[in-house]
Amino acid sequence: MIKDFQLKISLCLVATLLMANPLWAQSGGHASVGLGHGEEGYLHLQEMIKHYEFSLKMPDASEELKTHAPVALQHAKEAIKHYNEALKHGNESLGRRASMPMAEGSGGGGYQEEGSSHSHEEGSH
């Protein structure tokens, strides 16, 4: 009787472990896809910053652009910091290294401030 009970408990434990692994893999897969979308958003925000910085240097920049673009740039640069923090935690949640999440891996190259060695020419992409 006790042997039957131990066997049933053992089978239940093994079945639970076998079922939990695919569920973890599924949640990890969704988290990884979400992290990829976050990295894409980060890269789009970088492009927005580059385009605003470039447009402010143009001689035909409108007064509205000169008034509002610096505020948009300030908020976008703050958002980059928040994105980096979110990506850091996202990488950690998947068991990946979290230091400078966008400086390595899929995406590569973190945000570079104006005046960096990276030049951006209009129409380069």
C-alpha cells in the first residue's frame, strides 16, 4: 500500500516537472520576444533623436521646430535612460548579462550623445 502511494507521488512529481518545463519555455519565449520589441523601440527612439538633432542644424528650421524640438529631445533622451533600465531588467529576467544591454547582442551600440564619433547624414538609411 505504501509502495503504491510512493509510486503515485513519484509519478505525479515527474509529470509535474515534465509539464512545467514547456510552460517555462513558453513564458521565456514570450519574454524574449517582448525584449526584442523593446530593443526595436530603443533603436527607433535613437533614430528620432538623430533626426531631430540633424533638423535643428538645418538653416531652414522653423520657429516651431526650434521651440519644441529641444523639449522633445530632452524627453527622448530621458526615455532612452528608461529604456536602458527596462532592457537591463528584461535581460536579467532571461538570465542574460545586463550591463549595457544595447551595447551588445541584438541591436548593438548604445545611444551616443551629440558630438560623438557617429555621424548621421540625412537619407543614409
